[in-house]
Amino acid sequence: MADEGVRRLIEEATKESLNQSFIEAGRKYIAAAEQLEQQGNHEEAERTYRKAAEAYEQAANKYRSSKSYKNAALNMCLAGDIYADLADSDRAIRAYATAAEDLLAASGEYLMWGEESETRKGTALAVTASMIYLMIGMDDKAFQSARVFASQNASKLRFPATIRLSQIPQMLEGAIHSVDIQSFSSAENAIVTELKAALNNANAQDFIKYVDKGLEMAREILRGQLKMPKIRASLDLPVDVTFKEEFPLRAVIQNVGDGDAHRLKAEWVLDEGLVLVRGDRTQSVEKLPPDREIVMEIGVKCADPNLEGVREYQVLLRGTYADMLSTEYTLQAGPASLVVRDFKVTEKLQHDADVTEGRISLLRSTVEAGDLETEPLLRIVDSLVESLKSARVQIQQGELDEAKAKIALINKMVDTVDSTVGDDALVQRLKVERERAKREFASQTVNTLEQGVTNALERTLGRIQAETTAALNRWDQRASGIKDAAEALHGLRTALSDIVAELDQLYQQLPTASSTDDPQEAARRTKARNVIEQIRSRVAEVRSKIETIASSSTFQPGTRPDVPEEVRLAKDLVEELRRDLVTLFQGKKSELTR
């Protein structure tokens, strides 16, 4: 809740607005807003600031309607300042742009008189309008408005000083486009010496701060096209120094940017207790090009060389450098801690490393002579040797804390391995455990092997049993074939007997030769009887052979066996092998349990 003083200011400002005293209203609104800010009422303060800005805009409208464009421009700038402080960029830009338009209109009022002094004032206002456009980032509008002004008023810009004043925006534009630092410096010098003086003569000095902001924006535009320097600085401090000696402090300064670093200057800042004995506390370099570095070094020592123990000092390097536009930047390296002792840590660590190396060598001999498994322990010893080599390298490189920690860890590992190797009870227990593990492993291997062999034999017997059925089937098929062949022979023998009988009958029926008187007929009859006799004799001979074949063992299948001979032999062989293997495995398992 606003207090009585704030409320009174706001009421007075409102009355001033009603009376169209807008400038006074704006001032009182600002005073009220500042008090509200002090009270922490920021929301109400912002609303009050906006009322002040609106009052200035109304004042500008009033001045504009009476063609007092310079005052209108000033009030629009005041409104723009308030909007900018409130981070209302859109309204701020509109206010400033309107102010620039008012200044261009005001310049015309001065130029209409045709007098040199008035023309110079009008030109200063027109150039100021361009600088305001630059300030709000409307650089195209800034340079265009300047060109239009110079073109429209070329006949009135007769004197060199006025012409040079009107050309300031073109000078800035040319310097930015060509990235010409010298031209930019000339334009900057003209702004400082000529434009500001002309604004004072025109009683428009309130616009000077906007000219400065426009110039700064032009500088930023140019800087964006320049190759800028960037300095990176780091301290290189010794890590093992004593109170009695002089030691160097170094700073490495690198330009990691794209442009030259100008007028680089750095100063050492030392803790009390450190005394500069060599070099300059402040050092400078006129120019440091890109991708180059310099080393700044001084020699220091402790003020009291008789100190004992450990002391820690802070070291810092501070400095500045500039870009081509003379914009200054800062650099800093540190602060960093410098540790000083009354002894050399490297010497102590080297001694500790030598002692540790001797302990590792003795440990190797103990391991090789011990009863424990040597290979894994020797691997540990070898790793300790490599770690000690690494620690020595760290000592040489100044990594003393890391080296110290590594040596301590190596000694602890040596103690652990040494106590393990020298523990007789542990050695005996490990022997027993190792033997037990071997027997257990062997027993598991024998059981696995036995099971595998048993399964293989069972599968073999299964295949033999399957072969029994197949073999009997083959016997049955062979016996059936023999039976069929025997029956075929029997049928053939019967057929031959019938043929013999028929031949006998035919022989008996043939007439004899004695029964005819015709010699030729008698000869034919004799020949026919001889042929039949020969055929009968041959058939009888074949029948006799068939009887002999049919009665042989080849056509006698014999008695069907329960198990074929070849299958029985294979089965007996597998069974005998299984009995022998079972006996072997049982014996080996008995040996492992003893």
C-alpha cells in the first residue's frame, strides 16, 4: 500500500496531466515510482513509470502540434528511456524512432533561415537523428536518412564545417562496410569535437547521451566484423620449493582469438610473505598477434627463510588488453596456491621409491621360494613394479601428491602379499583345500565321464536291440525265398516226371520197325523211337539233378533263431565292455575317496 507521500505525488501528477502540464506530471510520476521501488512495491512502481512515459509522450504530442519538434523529440526520448528501463523494447524503439523523426523535422526549421549558424544547428539535429536510429539498431534507416538529408539540402550545405558535420553518418557507414579502423576513428573524432559542440550551440545538449549510445552501437557493429582478440592466461607454479631458495613464477598468456591484442598489461599480485627478487611486478606487451603466446616470469622467495613446516601462499596475475577499437578487456590467471616447505618433497619421494623397490625385490624372492601358487602372485609383483615406475615418472613431472599416494598404496600391497606368503597356517590350509579341490574336480570329471560312457553303451545296446528285429526280418525273408525256391523245384521235378511218363507212353505207342515190310518206313520208325528214347533219357537226367538240388541243405532254411548270430556277438561284446568299464570307474572313484 503506498504511503501518504507517494499518494500525494501521484495525485499531483494526475492534476498536472489534466492541466496538460505533462512534463511536470512525468517528473512527479517518476518520483512516486522511485519511492514505490524503495518500498518494494515493484508492480505498482512499474505502472507508475508507465504513466510517466505516457505523460512524456503526451507532452511530445503537444509540442509536435505546435511545431516545436526539438522539444517533442526530447520528450519522446525521455519516454523511450523509461520503456527501456522497463524492458519494454517494442515501445522503447517506437518512442526513439519517433524522436528521430521529430529531430529531422526540427532540422528543417533551422535550415529554412539559410544562415550558416542555423544551418549548422539543423545539420547537427539531423545527424543526431541518424545516431538515434543507430542506437536502436535501425542502421539502414540511420544511413538512409542521412543520405536523404544531404541530398535534399545540398544547396544549403555550403560551408566546409557544415558539410563535414553532415558527412559523419556516411563516414561511419563507410568505416563499417570496409572495416576501416582509421576511418572509424576519424568519424568518432568528428562526433566528439564537432557534433557535440554543434548540439551545445543548438541548445540541444540533452541529446548528447543518445549520440554516445549510437556511437557505441556503431562500434559494436564494427566490432562484429572485426577479428577480435581473446586472451587466455594460466599460471605455471613450481610444486616442490623450500623456504630458503629462490623459485620462479610463470604465467602463460595466449591469444586464442582472431585479432591482435593491443596494449597488453599484466601485474603480479603476491601474498604477504613472498618477496619479488627478480623481474618486474608489472609487465606489458604492445601487441600480441593471434595464435601466439608469451611467458611472463618473475623470481620470488620467502621473506623468512627460517620458517618450518608447510606454508601455502596465493598467487594471482591480473591485467588488461584492448582490441583495435581500443575497447579494453580484462585478463586474470589464478588465484592459485603455492605450497612451500622446509624440505624437498621430490628427494623424500625418491628415497621412498628406492626403499619400496628393494621391498618388491625381496618379495619376489619370497614368492618364488614359497609353497603357494607362484604365477598369480608374481603377476601381482610385476604390476607393483610397473606402478612404481609410473610413480617415478610422476615425481619427475611434479605430480607429487599422486606419486606419494601411489607409493603408499604399493607399500600396502607389498605388506599384504608378504603377510599372505608368510602365513604358514594359510599355506597349509590352501594346500589341503587345493588337494580337496583337485580330488573334487577329478571326482566330478570321473562321474561325468562314467555317465557319458554308460549313456553311450546304453545307446549302442538300444541300436543292437533294434538290429535284432531287423536281422530276424531278414532271416524270415531269406527262409521264405528258400521255401519258394524249393517249391518251384518240386513243381519242376513233378512236371519232368509227367514228361517222362508221357514220353514212355509215346514210346510204347510208336510202331516198331519189325511191323512193316517197307525198309524206309522201318528206318523212320527206328529213328523216331531213338529220338524219343534220347529225349526221355535227357529229361530223366535233368529230373534226377533237380531232385539232388532240392534235397541239398541250400534249400533247407533250418530252425528260426531267437537272436541272429551276428547280433548276439555284438551284444555280448558291448556287455563285456560295459562290465570292464564299470569296474574301472569304481576303482578310480575309490582311489579319489581315500
